[in-house]
Amino acid sequence: MKSFLNFLGIAVRARKVISGTELTINGIRSGEVKLVIMAEDCSPRTKKDLHNKASYYNVPVVDTISSSDLKMAIGRDRKVMGITDLGFAKRLKEFMDN
């Protein structure tokens, strides 16, 4: 988990992340987003919308991280973000699968 959050911080500094629900959904539609990261304490409607959109476009979703951990990792208060770089997305997914 710690290595995931550290790497997420690197992805943010490398500007490979878009944040916010609307931007992330639009990024999924356009094929720009390779991985969705969503706080576990998002609203049920946001979770449902993002999961539906992500599964339709075959985009993996990580939704097991608290919003306070996300805030610490990226320095901003965000609950939804999309990773736009395939390399970063794959590596972050590996951290979560281990």
C-alpha cells in the first residue's frame, strides 16, 4: 500500500494523472485513462457511475484506498482520478495485486 501511494505521488508529479469525476469519466470515454483510482468513501452514485463506465471500456479500477491516504499521497483533496500513462497504470495495478 505504501509503495502504491508513493508511486501515485510520482505519477502526479509527472503529470500523468487527471482528477475529478467528470474529467475521469471523459478520459475513460476518450481512451485516455488507463486506470481509475477511486477513494473507498466515494458516494454510492459516483462509485456506480465510474464502475459502469470503466467496465464498459475495460479500464481497471482501484477502489480500496481511503480518501485521507489519497490526499497524503498527492497533496490535494481528491476522491477520483485517472492515470493517463500505460506504464504508470500497469505498475500501480501491480502494487495493488501483490
